[in-house]
Amino acid sequence: EYGDFLTSLRGCYVGAEDAGVSVTDVDVVFERSRYITCISSNKGGSGNPSVPTAAGVVSAMEGALESEGLGTLKGKNIVIQGTGNVGRPLIGYLLEKGVQTITAGGVDSTSL
């Protein structure tokens, strides 16, 4: 039904994988509509966008720091909300950039 609904909108809205919607769910919708993204790679899609999203967040943080003349992420103290599909890789990227501390809220300890 959701795929048919998306098709009826003729591209005014495009569905995607998100909280509570898996790539497997998206693949099922893709059987009924072309207006869906994040389909699995075996169907020609990009799959779960969480890792690229985390990389984009880091790039945005770096751009904001540069814009304000505040240097790089190295040595900074960072606060993030959640350690889910985006938060986990985000933490990894931030550690690679040399942040001093990361404080995370909304943490499910089983996800770390």
C-alpha cells in the first residue's frame, strides 16, 4: 500500500530507509514504487545511508569550525545525541579526527 501511495504522489515525496524502516522494508516498497531510495545494493541501490550521513555530519562540523575560525576537530569536546545507526560511525569518525572527549546522550549501552 505504501508503495502505491508513493507512486500516486508522482515524485513529490520520495521515501527512504529511516528509524523504524529497514533496507529490507524499502526493498518491499520498491517492488511497487520507483519513488523510494536506499534500496539494497543487490537491487541497484545504496543501502543504509547511515555511514555516509555520519561522514557528512563530520564534514559539516569541520566546515562550521573553519567558518568561525575555530580550527579543527582535534582536541575539541563533542556532544552527540544517540549512538544508533548514525551515532556509532559518527563516534568513530570523530575519534579519527582526534577529538578530546565525546559525550553521548540517548545511549543504548547494547549499541556500543
